[in-house]
Amino acid sequence: MSQPNDPLHGKTLQVIVESLVEQYGWEELGDRINIRCFTHDPSVKSSLKFLRKTPWARSKVELLYVQSIKSSPWANLKPKE
């Protein structure tokens, strides 16, 4: 079963968090989503632990990830056939 229209399909929470940290950095990520795991001594490990237990925070992170993908300059590129 394929999920071609779901940008989160096949992406682990760790991949999502690492991608956002790479794109924005911890400081800007904490400004965009004001949760303690991003603003006080942030790490991927502590963020994953919190986000797995907190559905509302995970939803915000996933939404930011989807928005960042859609605004990427690579978003509209089609694979060569």
C-alpha cells in the first residue's frame, strides 16, 4: 500500500526532528514552536521523548515539517523518468 500524497509517510519522528533542526536550528525552532524541549538545553533525544508522549506538540512539529517541505525550493521537482 502506497501513500504518495502523505509527506509524513515513511518518515520517523527522529528524521523529522533532525531535519527541522538542520533547517532552522534549535533557537529558531524554539521560536516557531515554543515548547521547553526546544528552548531549554535541547537535544534530539529529549525532544523525541517529549514529543512521543505529547500528541499536541507532535502535531505542531509534523505540521511545521510539512510546511517546510512545501516551501522548499526542491518541492516542485519531479523525478526523472
